[in-house]
Amino acid sequence: MAAVLQPASRESLAALTERLDSWTDSASARDLATTTDELFAVARFLDSERSVRRLLADAASPEDARADLVRRLFGSQLSQPTVDLVSELARKRWSTARDIVTGAEGLARRTAIAIADRNGSLDEVEDQLFRFGRIVAREPQLASLLGDAARPVEGRVQLLDSVLGEKVYPVTATLLREAVRLPRSRHLDVVAEELAELAAARRDRSVAKVRTPVELSSEQETQLADTLGRLYGRTISLQVELDRSLLGGLVVQVGGEVIDGSVAGRLAAARRSLPS
């Protein structure tokens, strides 16, 4: 399940996200790639080193002391942009020490998504993440193997790579590999869905999850996205899943709102309206 952050952590992550987005807008492609890898490495380090993350998230310790600890730990190992970001991470208030791991991972993910935006692969990365999530949801044995923290991590990453092959963009592969390396008791299909939504949000879009009993043409998808965009007053990105059980029509979910226009949905509604 997705991490649910308490108010202090949410505010800290929001402030860090704003700073990160400002930096990624002007950073070079090389700096983006380096910082992505380094932030993921920091997240894994903090996840494995309980004592360090507790020190960095200790609100009783002065902010400067926590930032200085980051420089002493990572200053000679990380690039300057990453050191600056992690120092700011340590300066923030976190509701729990575990939340600082979520913060580091969240920054890494956003930096990876910025790479896809920069090189023009963002739409494809979003679609690949969504489709991978559907595959894992349908294959519980694969999900179990990839998420089993008792198995060697590199073996799980190799299994993932064998599934992905060379069919996905590098950013997609990076995001999914890191999700496997740092499972933290989360279901991989849910993580893939979160990542797809993050890719959509990069351009201030909302995600509409569409279930349909037949394949939609490109023209139909464009028309549906335009219609939903007018309905919700913002750009909508579609995630389309084939579901033969619907018989006809569509089921569309945007956030917590579900629009069930399927034949199966109408039949179910009719049955509920019948007197018992």
C-alpha cells in the first residue's frame, strides 16, 4: 500500500518537491541521471540504516547539525546537487524516522520522471508503468517472487529484467528496479500504479482509469480524454484496461469518482432496483 504521511511529513515533502522541480527544470541531462541514481541509493541506505535515519529525522537536533551529518556521511560520495537535496531533506521535520526514507525515494522518483519528460518519453513511460502494474496484478506468483525480501535482491532484479526485456524505456526500467530493490512491504502493482500517476502529474494531468470490453482506437481514446478534460476542467491522461466481463460500455474512474456506463453495471443497478 502507498505510504500515508502525517501532516508534518506531507508539508516537508511538498516543500522539497517544489525545490526539486525548480532544480530539474534547469539541470543538465547528465546531472538528472546522476542525481536519480544517487537519491535512490540514499533511500536504500536510509532504509537499511535505522540509526542514521533516526539521527537525520530527529527534530530535537538542530537543523544545521543534521545537515552537517549529511555532508560528513555523503559529501565525498555524492554529487553536489544530491548533497544539497539530501541536506535539505535532513533539515525538514518528519513525523516518523521512516518517513525520511519515503521522502528520499519520492525525490528520486520525481527526478527520474523529469528525465522522461526531458527526453520526450514521458507518455510512453506512464503507459509502460501502468501496463506492468496490470501484468503483476494478474500474475500473483510473479508478484510474490519480485516482492520477496527474503530472496537476494539482485536475483529479483534479474527476474524483473527478464520480464521487461528491452521493451521498456530506461526510465521505466529504473523506476521498477528500484521498487523491487526497496519493496518495504508494498504490492508491486500498486507501486507501478503510483508511478504511472506520478508520470501523469508531471504535466499537471489527472489519470482516468478506463475499463472497456473492446479495444479503443486512438481516435476514441483522444475523444474520451477530451470529453473528460472538459468535464473535470483539466487535462486527463487515460490508462485503458481491457475487461471482457463488462459486455459493453465503459467504466471510468478519476480519483475516487467512478462513472459506470457499462452494460454489466446497468444490469447490476437494475437488479438492485427490483423488489425483493
